[in-house]
Amino acid sequence: MDKEIKPIETQYGGYKFRSRTEARWAVFFDTIGFKWQYEEDGYELANGRWYLPDFKIITPNQKIYYCEVKPIEFDNFENDNIYDYRLFTKLVNKPIIILTGQPSYMAYHLVSQKHELPVNLPNEPKCSVFSLVFFKDWEPYIGNVGDDNAYWIHYFTLDENSGHWHLNCDERAARKAFGDKYIKAINAAKMERFDKI
């Protein structure tokens, strides 16, 4: 029988986070230079359910994104919450980035308000459509892997077991492609030592 690992509540930056992973993302955002708010507001969705995003981030060029932090084993393609995320993006007209695991050299799924809500027929699998995005420390700060004639796709490799897209280059190449602050932000998030609550 597998025991569920419980998240460790963690204090950082004047906030009490529900998990250490969320706190590590706050360290990442601080180090890369993004403004952030943690669990700012809850929203009632069109299906009557409520949704509370983990983060609202504001990039240096004033673009707003919402972020949902999930454990590394989270499966974007088999999760009922994805539909709620789509409803939320339509409500606030802003995208959600699904941050799986701790900050790492990888790309993340983005649920966009521009994606159509899936229409699922009876006995058909649920439909999930995502964009693939990554962080960098220069404008536009959050890049889309499919932009610029797929220039960025060669930097990432799909792990077929997990469905995650990992950066496919060494730290020197990553520094040149994504910026020094990006590297520092990932390292700071990994190295941060938090006080016990």
C-alpha cells in the first residue's frame, strides 16, 4: 500500500505556504524578478465550483499569468481540474501555467484563455490542449516553445514516461539561451533553507 506524502507547510516572504514546493516557486519568482501574490482571491466558476489559484505573477513587462503548483507526478492529461482551469482562464482572460514539481530546467504546460473549451462526447476520452512555455530573464520573460517557427523546441526533450519536457542542454548553453537570472533563480529555489513552522 502506497502512503500519500503530505506536503510540508512552509514559511517564506511573510507567507505561510501549503507546501515546500510552493515556497520554492516563490523563491524562484523573487530571484528572477517577477512580482507575485500567493492565493490572492478565490473565484466562482461557470460550473458552480470555486477555484483559488496558487500564484498570480507579474513579469517585468507587466504581463499577468496565474500559476498552479502541482507535484511532479501530476498528470495534466488525466486530471478533471483542467476543465476548471479552462473555465478560470475564460473568466479572468489570463492564462494559467501548470508548474509541475520544483523549479527545474524544463518547460511547463500553459492553459490559455484562447484555447477552446473541449467538447467531449459520451464514451470519448477527455480532451486537453496546452501550449508549452518556459521561463527566461529577458522579454517576453515567458516564452512559448512553438513560437518563432519552433526555434525553441530543439532545447527541450520529451520524457515519454512522465510527459514532461526537460531542457536538453548544459548550464552554459542554458545561461546563453535563457539568461543568467534564470539559472540563479533555479539554483536559489533548490538551495533555499526554510525555517520550520
